[in-house]
Amino acid sequence: MDTLTLSEISKILRISDHTARNRLSMGMPMPPSFRVGKRRLFIKTEVEIWLEAQKTGSSPPMPALQRAAASPIAAKHGGQTMT
């Protein structure tokens, strides 16, 4: 699985790292990502799918990691699901 960093995504999207972080924290459209410690990583194939969807105006399927974070249970518990 090839991953990209926030800095690499910023270069691809032609935005600053600061803007990318702001977009993520505000819930604005950004490629699907996940955190490993303090690092935010993006799966390269999911970024490519997201970029294609932006061109066509369609929504790509939500990855499992984001579906779990977007669930009502996760929202109730600060973004973490209960196990």
C-alpha cells in the first residue's frame, strides 16, 4: 500500500500545507486519509479515485475508515467507535 503525506497531497492539489490542514479540520473536501500517531497519511489509490470523482462531480465511495469515523456512534464518542 503506497501512502502519501500531507505535504505530498498539498503539492498534488497545489495548495499549501496550512490550507490542507485547515480543510481537513473544517471538514472540507479532501482525499480520504487516516492518522498514524501525529502523521496524516493518504492512500495513493484512494487519492487517485477522489481526484477523478472531483473531475466528474460525483462522490467516490467512502472508505471504511471514514465510514467508521462518520457513524453516529463515533460522533457521540469523539470520533472513536466503541469495541
